Amino acid sequence: MAVDRYLEPHQARQRPGTLFEDLLGDAIERAFGEGVQTLPELVAYLNRSGPGCDNGEVWTEASFQALMARLGY
């Protein structure tokens, strides 16, 4: 008999996401839903629609990559 296995989407989380992380995740999902496929396109999308970069500056490819590395994605 097969055992049901369930994916825990946040199984590696050490803490709940912050409001900023939740908003950023939602924006990334919307961007992908609209056909965004490359990092430059994603950065441009985030600069148009938000949320803004966590340091208050505009998003750059480097700032996005640094944040993803810091968050562990």
C-alpha cells in the first residue's frame, strides 16, 4: 500500500515570512504569471509595480540577487 506523501512548501523555514517577504513573493508570482522570464525583466517589473527594494533604493539585478541569497532562496 502506497503511503501518502505531502510536500510542505515551507519545510525549510526557520521563521514565518515578514510582510515584505510575502509582498515580494506575491509580486514575483504575478510577474511570472504575466510572462516575465529573465532577471532584467523581473527587476523592471518590481520597479514598476513594487514592492520597493528593502533598502529603499530601486531594484537592480545585484540587489535582487543579494536579497535572494540573504533570504536563502
